[in-house]
Amino acid sequence: MRRWNGWGDESFNMALPDSAGDFLQHLLGSASPLTDATLDAVISQVPATKMPISEHFSTELLTTDPEQRVRHARGQSLPDWLAMRSGDFSVFPDAVAFPENSVQVAQLLQFAKSHDIEVIPYGGGTSVAGHITPKPSQRPVLTVSMMKMNQLLDLNTDSQIATFGAGTPGPMVESQLRAKGYTLGHFPQSFELSTLGGWVASRSSGQQSLRYGRIEQLFAGGEVETFAGTMDIPTFPASSAGPDIRELILGSEGRFGILTEVKVRVSRLAEKEDFFVTFFPNWEAAKSFCRDAAQQRIGLSMLRVSNAVETQTQLKLAGHESAIAWLERYLALRGCGESKCMLTFGITGSKAQYRATSKQIAKLSRQFNGISTGTLLGNKWRLKRFTLPYLREALWLKGYAIDTLETATDWQNVNLLQDKVEAALRDGLNDENEPVHVFTHLSHVYSQGCSLYTSYLYRCGPDYSSTFKRWQKLKAAASKVLVDNHGTISHQHGVGKDHAPYLAVEKGEQGMAVIESLCEHFDPEHQLNPGTLVDTHWLDSNERDK
Ligand SMILES: Cc1cc2nc3c(=O)[nH]c(=O)nc-3n(C[C@H](O)[C@H](O)[C@H](O)COP(=O)(O)OP(=O)(O)OC[C@H]3O[C@@H](n4cnc5c(N)ncnc54)[C@H](O)[C@@H]3O)c2cc1C
């Protein structure tokens, strides 16, 4: 069963090796875990629902059950996590709906329209930017879970277009396609729980985007239920017929309507795939390798390089102390010492593509003094690629909080932005004399630039409120650095409520006016996911409710 107050399946835990505990204590000081609330205690606080009764809806379709309201109240951002662990949710949806088809979605929207109900489309609830957290409101809030719309509805093998229910989660997308010899190839780290509709609505990026593309390239069209009726987005291989409506839905974050059917461009399963790890002597060599691999269009399927601190942290958290010590001695002898950076990459394709890419990569790697460890560590990464999110639970139980942020920028700006973001986080709790452990990797490479993904770990405060305030300070400092230094506020996690205050810096006055006018068009009463993407409407409605 899914954890109600954290990540993933409650039967799966990831233990930290003893050496990792010592490492963290050395970096951050000893820590004590905060006390978790129980599910029963949280359920007992759920207030009476404001949802009007409708005899048209069965309790399978729309429920006001307090446990469901708890389970759909929060996503997976650190503030969400702190709310779930402390039990201090502050707001719950008034009801949760589980439609099975687009007709029911349309009925729910009509019901919401005629009763002035706010609606939050909910995919897998894996948002890390506050997308699906209800804002305080006088109006009833209905969260619409798409989990029952999870089937492959059609596969056109001529055009390689698959049609899915928008609530299909990653494992069901892949298992249904693989049974027919196809793959979507979209593997965000949240793959276990996130859904096709959520990927489209928040413009996500999968680990193998180098081969398969981001969701923007994979999303071909589909169906959206809106307050004004059904919107069909036709699938064309390409079109010059004016602005692309498909692009409007990408990143719409539930503000324009509810995606019910998603059509995606799929690929035949590759003949051969392997993952590899190579070490480079320093960041400059590793970064240059990545830039050249992207600009030479070498056919890798994924690429990710950790900076020296992330490399060291990963090796420490991996356990297997004696094997790692042996590896580090070997690498040091070959010129990869303290400042070494670990590159993980994947080669996926036909046997001929695999051979050709392997040769190109070996040549480029030699140019930058890379030391290959073959597939040994790379294929281990493949096995654990979706279990890493369980690490947050393990760290939490030791008294540490972890969060991440990500951006993208041009190659010439990578070092500057990385240094500034890391410094803002590292020094972010200086006023409390608290250290913050910060590390970054580069991934999702493009000819123009790449994404930077930074993780930061800090000690929980003596209580929930101080732990949250620490996060607020760190998040605000790093977000400001991003937007002030030519970094996007998000490369893949989206805007949600947490990034909404920073969006205008990136989009500019005219850009914001266009986005707001689209919200106005689709949702004149500001009922669809208010506060997400643009927060002005939420401020309006809050003012109105006072
Ligand atoms: C551990 C972890 C790892 C992650 N790794 C990645 C990663 O590698 N790459 C990446 O891109 N992201 C990642 N994320 C972020 C998150 O998984 C993505 O943003 C994902 O796309 C959200 O999908 P979801 O189905 O969970 O959507 P939700 O979180 O449920 O919703 C996200 C937004 O989409 C809207 N929405 C959802 N479904 C629909 C629909 N059918 N119609 C209209 N709107 C809808 C919601 O209203 C909301 O605004 C990660 C998150 C976690 C917790």
C-alpha cells in the first residue's frame, strides 16, 4: 500500500549503511528525528466537508471519506513532507473523485461549475512544487484523482501513436506497451507513481530524454475536458498552422482543464541497452565531455555527471566500504583523486547503433582522461534508479531533511550558476550556525546547455516549525539566485505554488499577460487549481473570501 506520509510503497524501506550515518554526523552534526503523527490522529482532525451533496454521484465516484481527503491533500515537496509527518496539514480537500472515463470528468466539472467548487486535477500526487496542495478557501475543494483512467486504449503501430487514459502511472505505461514490443521511454525518477497526465501538465523530463525526448516531444495530442466543453488536440507529425494548442496544454498544471486521454509517440523496444560509469579527474573534464557529447550528437540515451561532492557523497552512501576503498585507490592511481567526478551514461538502440556509440564514447572519454568502470556500476544504477526517492525516509529517520532543486542554463553559464546556487544553500543557515551539505549533478544535456540538479541536506530543527523555516530560507535564497542568473526556475519539476512567485522574472510582463489571459479564458471564476502556475488569481479569490 502507498505510504500516506511519504514516498512509495510502505512495504519497501531503504536502510542507510552505518558508514553513511557517520559521514552525515561528521558533516552536519548529530541529529534527532522529529516525532511523526499517526494516520488516525490526522484523520481525527479532518474538518466537516463543505462539499454539497449530489445524488448523481456514487461514493465510488465521489467520496468525502476523511482518510481519502488526507491521502490526497499533499504532494511530495519538502513542505508537503513536513505537513504529513507533523500532521499539521492545515487544509484538506473537501472530497476526492475517482472518475473512470471522460464523461464522468465532464460531469464533475459541470457539478463544480454550478456549485462554485474548486477543482484540483491529481495524477500521481508526486509534485515537488506544491501543485496539488489546496489553498485555504471558503469554497469547497474537489480533488479529482485520475488513477482509474489507467489503460492503453489504442496503439497505432503504423504511426507509433499510443492512446492512454491520462491517469496511467509509469509502470503501467511501460508494461502495457512492452507487452506489444514498444516503449514510451519516459522515466522520471518518480516513475513508480507519477502519471502521463501529470507528466504533460507539468512538462516533465525522463532520465533517458537524450534518446526519447522530453514529454514535449512525446506528447502528440489528446483530449481535455474544460469548463467550456471538450477540447480535442489532433495529432500531426508536424504543423505550421499557427500557434500549437498542444504546447498550451504542456505545462498548464491543471489550470485549463483535465486531460483525460493522452496520445504519445512510442518507439520499438531497443535491441540492446546498457549503463556505464566513467570517472573523470575533475569537473571541467567531465563537463566538457558532456557538452561535446551533446554537440557532436552522439547517440547516448542518458547522461549524468556528479560534481566532486556528489561523487564523494554517493560513494559514501553506497555502503560496501572495502570495495569502494579499493575502487578509489585504483582511480587515484589512474589520476582520478579527490576532485574526481562520476559520469553515468546509457547506450540504447539497435546492435549497430550500440556498437557505433560505444566507439564514439570511448574516443571522447579518452580525450578527457576518463577512466571507465564498464557496466559494473552502471547496471547497478539501473536496478536502483527508481528506489533512490526512498532515501528521504531513511535520512528523515536519522533526523536529516533533504530537498532538491533544478534548473537549466547555457553551457557558458553552468559553472557560475552552479557555484552561486551551491553557495546560497551552503551559507543559507549561517545565521543559525547550521551547516548545509550541498551537491549537484548535470544531466539532460542539449547543444545549448544542460540542466543542473542540486540536492541539499540539513539537520532538522528542534521542532517542525524551525525545520520548515530552515527550508523557507534555503529555498528562497536559491530560487532568487536562479532567476537572477539566467537559470530557469524549473527544468522539469514545473511551477506549482512554490515557484509561482518567480515565474514573472522569466516570462516577462507580456508573457505573464498571455498566461493569465489563458487562465481567464478557460476558467473565468478561478476554480481550476487556483494558486498553481500563477498566483494572482489565488490572491484575488482570497481577497474576495475575506
Ligand atoms: C522522488 C521524486 C522524483 C522526481 N523525479 C522527477 C524527474 O526525474 N523528472 C521530472 O520531470 N519530474 C520529477 N519529479 C516531479 C514529478 O514527479 C513530476 O512533476 C510529474 O510530472 C508529476 O506527475 P504526477 O502524475 O504525479 O502529477 P501530480 O503531482 O498529481 O500533478 C502535477 C500537476 O499536474 C496537474 N495534473 C495532473 N494530472 C492531470 C490531468 N490529467 N489533467 C490536467 N492536469 C493534471 C496537477 O493539477 C498538478 O498541477 C519527481 C518527484 C519526486 C517526488
